[in-house]
Amino acid sequence: MITAANWHVVLVQFVADALFKTLLAVPLIGGVFLVVLLVGGDPSDLLMLPVADILPTMAAALLAQPFALAAFLTAVLLVLFGGSLLMFAVKGGTVTVLVDAERIAGAIERPPLRLPAFKRASVFSLERFTGGSARLFTRYVRLGIGLMLLYALSTIASLALALGPGAGEDWRLIAALGSAGLVVGITLLNFIYLLFQVVIATDDCAVSTAARRVLHLLRRQLLNVGTIFLATLVLVLLATAASILATTALGLIAFVPLVGLAALPLQLIAWLVRGVVFQYIGLTALVAYARVYRGSREPALSATPLAFEAVSPERSRVAH
């Protein structure tokens, strides 16, 4: 309900994420044309290859030309760095708005839900968003750099496990296990990363201080936090399955004469809905973590797992 009341940040996150992915695709498509210029041929021939074959083909051609490889990597890293800075700025504003909304809304999950309570939870404003972005930007950049380094180390460890000398004849099984471990590891890293963002925004503290408070939160509220994590994971898996089914169904419609003309706008609508729904699920989990963290710091809020004591209007006005 708090995320829905601040629907503006859901759209902002969706637009920023889509922009980042679009920008990242630019040097990749440029790499395709660069490879075509190096080896000759038609760009469509390379793009028609399966996705699993495009990257090895590009890598083989670029490795033979060190200068072209350096230019390609520079372009990718430049876009990745600039896009990451954009995402850190947007995330700072988003987390600030939602953390403030959770604090101001009070026990909105307690029925009956009335319109004034829902309106009270809507705190989005351009000033609050930009102020949060400016206030948290530097700390979120440090946190994001640490996350990317952990991503790189996890990927290198997975590749070393799959391609190392100990792989032998069972390299396919080892590669599958390494990929599964990489997915699990990245999921857990994103979970811890989200907790860091919540703690930094709530307490306005440094990254080192947030590390101690995240550990304290996990020790005291592991059941609540773990329940939210599992519920979010299930929702994401269900949304992914629904997205795959919708994409398959639209792909079948595209082969129907005349009716197939409606497939493109339907696919665009499905992409928009999918992106907004995934952002909504992620930001709802963020609000839930913020509620649990505030409950761990304010004992009056934490009564039973995933349920918090209602705050009377008088105490709420005094607290605010």
C-alpha cells in the first residue's frame, strides 16, 4: 500500500532501468558492426546467429585486433559506469521517499484501511526525491562499487571452477553447478545490498556503520527478514513464469494472418506491464525491510513476527 501510494518512484525506477539497459545495448550493437568491418560480411548475418554464438564470434574477431578490442571495452565500461551512476542517484531518491513514507504512514497495514491513511502514506515530491539523491549519492556509489567488485569476483570464481584444470570430462556438470552457485550468490548479494540501502537511508549513516547495523538486524530479525525475502522470491518467480507464458502466447499470435498485426503493440504493453510489476515487487520488499528495521530499533513497533503494534493518533502526532 505504501509503494502504491508513492507510485511515482515505481515509474521513475522503471524508466531509469530501461534507459540503462538501452544505453548498454548501444556499444554492444556497435561491437557487432565493428566485427563486421573487421571480418567483412553483412551485419544481419551476425545478428541472425543464436545469442549463445554471437558473443563468442565477436570475442574471436576482437581478440585478433587489440586496438578494436580496447575501443569496444572502453565504450562498454564508459556506458556501464555512467549508467551505474544514474542508477545510484535514482535509487537514493527512491529509497528516501519510501523510507519516509513508511515512517509517516504508521501502521497502515492494520485494518480498516481508510483513504486518509492512504493519502498520508503518499509523500512523494520532487524536492524530497532530489534531496535524497544528493544526500545519499556518494555513499550509494561506494556501496555500488563494492557490489560490482563482488560481482566480478563471483564471476571469476565461477569461470575458474568451470574452465579450470580440475574440470576434466565433467566440465559441463561443473559449469552448471558453477552457474547455479553464481545465481544464488548474486541473489544473496542483492538481498544484502538492499538491506544496506535501507539502513543507510533510515539512519543517514556511513557504509561502515551500516554494515554493523545490518548484521545486528539479521541477528535479531532473521525470521522476519527471511520471510520477506522468500515471499519476494516466490512473487518474482511467479511473475517471471507469467511473463514467459505471455511472451509465448503473443509469439503464437504473431503467426496468425491479420491478427498478427496486433502482436507488436501487445508485446510492447506486456513489456511495460512486466517492467512495472517487477519494480513494484522489488520496492514493496524494500518498504517491508524498512518496517522490520524500524521495528527492531523501536521495540514498541515489534510485537509478533510480521505484525507491529498500532500507534495511536496522539502518539503518532508526537512522534512526527
